[in-house]
Amino acid sequence: MKKTFKLSIEGKNRDRVLDATKHEIRQYFKRERRKSLPEGVDFWDFDCQFGTSQADAVAVHPGNILALVDAAAKDGAPAFYLEVIAKPGVRQPRPAADQASGAE
């Protein structure tokens, strides 16, 4: 998904537009995670970028997207750009040092 979301739409309540935007983002993540995984893949990972425009978008963690949307709305931004690209992910085994310290 590569999209510029408008938060200020004439004739619509800004809070309702914000709620609808966050709902659309959550639904996109759910839809992508439901897709069948290719062989040898453990989970769907996401590359995400967020900014006020496409030119100034920076990489962000998928778990921080809704907080950034809230912050943009609180700052009064008229719109924001969001890019979410699904990619296959493979879980990495934990290092032996972490397993030893967790057992104590």
C-alpha cells in the first residue's frame, strides 16, 4: 500500500476521518497476514515508511504506525503518506548467550 491519506476533508468530521483511516490501515495488515505463506517462510514482515509527504517519508516500525498517525492528527497535519510493503520473514534462532541468561 502506497497512499496519501487526507485528514481534512470538507464536510466530514476530522475525528471520523481519522478513525476510518486507522481502520483501513488495520484491515490492510490483517488482509496481508491472511495470505498463504510461501514455502520456507515463517511469517509476513512489513517494510513501512511514514511522513507528511512521499518525499520526506522515513522508515518506521509497523507497531508505531498508529501512534504516528495520531501524532500527525494532533499536530494538525492535513494529510500524511504511508507506505507498507509485505515481505516474507524467517525467524532467526536466539543466540546461545540469551538462552543461558534466560534460564537463570
